[in-house]
Amino acid sequence: MSDWYSMNVVLIQTTLTTLLLALSIQVPIRFGVFSFAGVGAFGIGGYTAAIAMVHLGWTTWPSVALGAVISGIVVFALGLLVQRLTGLYMGMATIAFTLIISVLAVNGGELTGGAGGLYGALGEIDTGHILAILAVVVAVLVWTETKGMGRRIDTVREDPELANSVGIDVVKYRLASFALSGVIGGLAGGITTLLRSTITPAEVNFHLVIVALTAIIVGGARSWLGAFIGAVIFVWLPTMISFVQEWEKVVYGFIVAVAAIYLPNGVLGVVKDLIHRFRTRQERARLAVLQEKG
Amino acid sequence: MQDLLNVASLGSIYLLFALGMALVWGTIGILNFAHGATFMFSAFVGHLVTSETELPFLAVVLVAVLVGAAIAALTQLLAFQPILKRSKNQHAAEMRILIGGIGVAAIPLAIAQHQTRSSPFGFRSSYEAEVLEIFGLRLSTTSAVVIVAGLAIGIGLTVWVRRSRRGLALRAIGVDAETAAGMGVNRTLLAFGTMATAGALAGLAGALLTFQLGAIAPETGDQLLIKAFAIIVLGGLGSMAGTVIGAYVLAGAETLVLNLNYGTWVDAVSFGLIFLILLARPQGLLGRKEVRRT
Amino acid sequence: MGGAARKRRTLLAGLAVSAVLATVACGGGAAGDSGGGGIEKTIKIAQVQDQTGPIAYAGLGASEGAELAIEEIEKQGFLGDGVKIELQKLDTAGEIERASSEMNKAMGDRDVDAIIGPAATQQAATVAPLVGRQKVPTVFTQAGGEGVVINDYTFRVTPPMESYYEQVLEYLKDKGAKTISVLYNATFPTFSLLGEKGVPKMAKERGIDIVQSLPVQMTTQDFAGQSQQIAKKNPDALVMLLIAPQSVTALRQLKEAGYDNQIVATSVQAAGNIEAAGANANGLVYPVPFSTAMDGESSQAFTKAFRAKFDKDPDPYAADGYDAMWFIARAIKASGDSSREGIRKGLAQVAKEGFTGAMGGLTFEGNDARVDGALVQWQDGKETLAQ
């Protein structure tokens, strides 16, 4: 077990950080806001943490925290600006935001290390730390997914007018989703950067948006558990299929396409279906037994 | 003046690429993320054919157009059609179509990368570009073809979608797919035809661009994809005329920044511009007001 | 989450790491027992480089070069009779996390004695602190950026471009160039460094004026505007620092804009990357750490052997892999010890003395290789030494 763990520790940690990134995109989507600002937050959080460590000599956790706070504030401010936009117009505006962050990093001179980025920001982070942070994040998300809060958020997404009429402040909810997405994205960026010890402008790009989106849709878009399943699949699949060697990317694309076609609610949807079916069968069996008795 | 010509040339490149994407997205509501890969792979097949035998200009273009149409038709048949069939409505299918497209796109990209080792590739053709000098302005024949083709097809499509019966049917689908189907519009067939047309446009863009730029790399398609996405949103989804204007606005902004010698700020300025335009006009430049309740 | 609990967790994690180190030490010890720090019968080298994805060419080329080197080493009995070298290829697929993860697997495998590390700077910079911590000697190829050669266990056989770029400016000076323009991709780390600092400094030292400096970014695909600006200034020469597809387009549009003076470029143009430019690339001059046109004996021998084995011309990446593998073999011979620590000592020793390989004479600054390289001219699909 410990042997397996030490061989795969990077993959395990990557799964967790990918999950954080995926959650930062999933949260606004669950609120009915098509925002990809989480990836921009990833950049801000990563750069802030790296700058704090390299230039200011801060230790690991204050650096990560600073990154999360700043990206939360910036993305919240972005939310104030773009809240009028809908659908993919919002998507485009937030992608523009993300790409601008990357350009700022290129032109940041000494502070951001320019095109070459920053290196040597190796934090002291182990799997336990990431799990602890993730536990807090997931606890918050579970609270937003269940009971009254879950229902209110579903209403904000599916029927904003109804939400308004029953006294839910839709605008406030949406803005909250921006802030939350910013903080989670910032955490993802900070932790990822300090694990790798480097960050470059080239990383904060459209590709990262696609990574996060794929993980969510393939896993399941409505719950953190779906994002988790997606992150696991996304991180581990390439190593699982590496035996096909040069055709790895072809097989990967094929699997993603097939998942999009045949799993309308992601892997999580399939699992839920199976559980549901199993329960109904049990229920029927019990009824049958009851009937026989009767 | 020369700068205007350059803008026209660059804008036409973007336009040729974006038109196909705008057509399917604005009418049948499919945001095809495999468009960039279709574009690239059509040019790549052209490259493979011309490395066997030297071909004239038009023959290369024809090959690329056919390949593009075939790829897009296959994508529709094997990926998007099944997704639509398995979804309750267009809205539910949106995200899965996005991811399906991403999956499909990975396949030709991986093949081309593997075959070329990611080297740029061009055509071996009997066609040689010449430089025309008119009133001291320099313009290569390829650029002239690109400008004429871009404008002609752009305007042609705009008029066609607005005036013709087919165009009406297409717009009807874009506004309300279910009602359109009720009015006797054969959606499946029309969608298939539209996708094939868009693919042919991607192929045309692939061939003309490779002639214009001398060579493209397997990754070129992805870079254009994000720009096309920006152009369509900027112009307003569903408006072909908006796409035409969007392409030249983006090209104008980029050329201006480059001429002022702020080369590394190009993306920030052009995406900043898009961001600002969206703030001022949340539906894009010429987009139709969506009927939305909040 | 109490402080005590957190402390225990870090402690556990610490234990996990030291457990890995302990087993590693055992592996080394076992080899040592068999022959007093001797050479094992089978030496396992892991090549952790891109085999797929956008920069697969670097990893695939290096694989071919390394395979050729292994064949020679085994045939010569360089490390003793019957000593075999096993090359394990691990694909990083162009991703930092994959690089990090595959490196971790290689380091965790006790049989792996040394690693040929990632070719992309960022992948390399991410794994460099790790190999130092886990004490696995790693030889990088390419990876020309900063933050790669940072501790006793990191070595690099490909010299950074700026270290052999001087000869380009020297060439221009000899040709009597007084004014130059610089067109560079400012979002590509190596080129931004060279375009903003390196070239201006080198030009100034030689009394050459930079009349124009035009930065573009990775996504720039059209160079019509810049080409016309350059043609208007008409400098004696143009320094073009662009990635492969950009170079092809820029060369064509420069010709179309009417610029006909000398253009000098970078080693990116090697490996057939400029072929697509056709006649527009004729006369282009660029420096490379290796070219089949190089007339040194060792370079010629490598080119010949490579052609015989693979039936094609070697590219600079193949030369990288070849020299990296020979570097490791020489190190093992020098220290007479094929354990990880033995190889590290050997590498340091060989680096001090330098050696001759496919790239000609390699000397080292610390653990970082330097070569003279060659200045080549592209003419009708072939590289010749620039005169």
C-alpha cells in the first residue's frame, strides 16, 4: 500500500488539485452562471503564491492563503462588472478575463518573471494538507447542495424569475458564486504552483478551461462528487491507456466523445441510476414477498 | 492605407475560419469545438496528397473542401446527432456537444502531430504567389484571393440565411427548434447539410490559409478556434453580418497594437476590447435580443 | 484539525519519504556488495520525455539517439563484457503533471540507475528539485530555461541557445552588417530572453545598431505588418527569433514585402522545420548545436552510424539523446560504479573533463554543457556550413 502510494503520490495530489480547479468552474455553473473565471483565479492564486514565496520570502500556507483571498476579491469584482451578461456571452467575457491575466503575467517584468515565469517556489505541501483543505471546501459545497440551500440554488439556476418572486435575491446568489469560484480557483492555483515549484503564463490558458469542463461534464455537473469522479478519470485515464503508446491521445479523445454521447448525466448519473434501479428491484422483491404472504 | 489592406487580409483569414463555426452555432445551435481540428486536418490531407503529386491551386482547395465536409459530416453523424437524440432538449445537449466536440478534435490532432512530429506543413503546388503593386500598395495574389473569398462568402451567407427558404428554416431552428420541427422542417437532414457546409468552409479556410501563411502546424487550428469564438460572440450569436464585422474589428485591433509595437499586449487589448463591447452591448454587436426572463 | 494531528501527519509523510530513500539506498547497497561499488550486469536508464503531444519530436529524436549510443556501448564492451543497458521510455505527453508523475515512478523504481529528464523547460524545472531530494542523477536534454540545473543531481547536455548565439552576431559583423532589426516571439521564454537582453548586448559589443525591435506573441500568425515595417527600414540584416510555423510565414511575407537582405534565425529551424518555407528560406543562416553538415570527426561518425541504423538523417534532438547516453556511460566507467551515487560522481567528474560527442567537443560550466555549435546556411533543402 505505502509502496503504491509513494509510486503514485503525484497522481493522487494531481487528482486533488484538478478537483479543486474543476469545482471552481462547477460552482458558478450550478448557480446558472456560465463563468470560466475560475481558471483566471487559478492564475492569480498561483502567481500570488509564487510571488509571495519567491519575492517576499513568505512560508507556504500564508502564500496560498493570500493567493486565495486576492483571487476571490478579483473574481468577485469581475462578477460585479459582468453580472448583466447571460449564457455564452458571460462565458466569453470570463475567458477574455482569463487570457488577459496571462498577458499581464507575460508583461509583469521581474515581478512575474515574464514569459519564463517564476520558478523555485517549492512549498511544503503533502497529500494530507490538500485533503484537509479539500474537506473544508467540499463541506461548504455539500451545504450548498443539500436541503433548503440546495433547493434555492437549483431555483436560481433553473428559474430565476420564480426565485425572485419567492424572495431569493438572485443577484446576490450569483455574486456569491463568483466569490466562491474565485477562492476555490485561487486555492487550486496556489497549491498546484507550490507543488510544482514553477508557474508560467502559458499555463493560464484556454486549455485549462477545457480540462476543467471535461472533468465536470464527464463526471457529473450537478454535484461535487461528479467533479471528483471526473478528476479521477481525467488524471488516471492517460496513465491507464499509456500501453497504446503513440495512440494514447487518439484513444483518449475517443473515450471523451463516447462519454459525451452515452452518459447524459456523466458517470455520476450512471451510478445514481444503478443505485436507483437496485433499490426499486429490492422494493419490488419486498412487495412480492408481502403479496405472497397476503 | 497599407495597414488597412493588412487588416482586410488578416480579418478575412479570421472570417473564413469563423464563418463555418458561426453558421452551425447561429442556426442549429451547435457549438462545434472540432472546427479547428477539421480545418487543420483538411489542410493536412492536402499536404499529404501534394507530397505525392504536385497539384494546381484549385485542386488543392477542392481536396481540402471535400475532406472538411466529410469530417464535419462524420462528426455530426457519429457524435452530435446521437447526443441530440439522447437529450430532452437543445439546452441539455449544449454542454455535451461542447465536450463531444473536444473529444472528436483530439483524434485528428493526435494523428497529425504523430505524422508530422509537430513540424509545420505546407503544400507542394504549381501555384506560386505573386506580389501585386497597386499605387504603391503591396498585396500578394493569395491575400487578394483570401480577401475576396472571405468577403464574398461572408456576405453571400448573410444574404442567403436572411432571404432563402432554407435560410428561413435554419433561422427557425435557431430560434425554436421544436416549433420549427412542428412546422415541417426536417431538422436532422438540415442539420446534417449545415454541418457539411461548415466543414467545407473549414476545409476552404484550411487550404487558403496554408497558401497564405506558407505553412500551418497541427496546433494552428486551436489558436484560431478561440479567436473565432471571440469573433462570433462579439458580432452577436446568430448574426452572420455580426461575424463579418467581428472578424475585421478583431483584426483591426490586433494590427493597431502590433503597429504601435506593443506586440506582447495584443491579446490583452483585443480581448479587453471584446470585454468592453460585451459590457456595453451584452448581446454582441448585432445579436438578437434573447427572450429571457431575467 | 488539531496541531498535534497535523504534526503527526507531516511526520508520517516524512516517514514515507525516508522509507523510499531507505529502499533506494538498499538498491545501491546491493549493487555495491556484488563488486565493491562495481558495475551491474544490467544498467537501467529511464528516459522520461515526451513521446506524444506537441513536442514529441524532442523525445522521439532523443530516443533514437540514445538507442544508437546503447548499441555502440554494448558492442564495444565499453562498460565490460556483457554489460547491458536497458532503456525504459516513459511518456510525459507534453504535460507537467505527467512528467512529475512518471519521474516519481522512475525514481521509485530501485532498478533505475539514472534518468534522462524532460526536454521542456517547465517539466524539467518542476522535477529538478525532486531529483535533488531523492538523489537520482538526471541528465536533461533541451530544457534551455532557468531553474533546471540547480543541484548536484541535475545535468544538462544541450547548451542553452544564448550560449552559442554569439557566433551569429560575429558572422553578421564579418559580413559588414551595421544595422539589424530583431523580430522575436516574446512569449517564448528562450526568445524573449535572447531578443530583449542577449542580442542587444552582443550587437552593442560589435558596434552593430539595432534599428528596430518587434515583439510578437505565441498566437501571432500573420506577419504582413511587421514585414512591411522591416522592409521600410531595410536593415542590413534581420534577426528572426520565432517558433517553427511562425518562421515559415514570416519568411514568405518578408519576401513579399520586398525585404531581401540577410536573415538569421535559431536552431528551431533545424530538424526540417524550415522545409515548408521552400525557396523563401534559401540563404537563411542559423546556429545549431548539431548539424549533419558539421565536419568534426565525431559528428561525422555519429551522422554515418545514425544513417546506417535508421536510414534517415539525424536531427539535433537525436544528437542530444546520443550524447546524454554516452555521458552516462562515461560516468559509469569513470567512477566504476553503476549505483545512483556512483553515476552522480562519475557525471560530475566527466563534466569537469568534458568529452567529445555528436555535438563536437562538450565542455561544462558546472553541470551545464557548452558547445561551439555550428553556423549553417539553408539552401535548396540542405544545411551547409555558413561561409
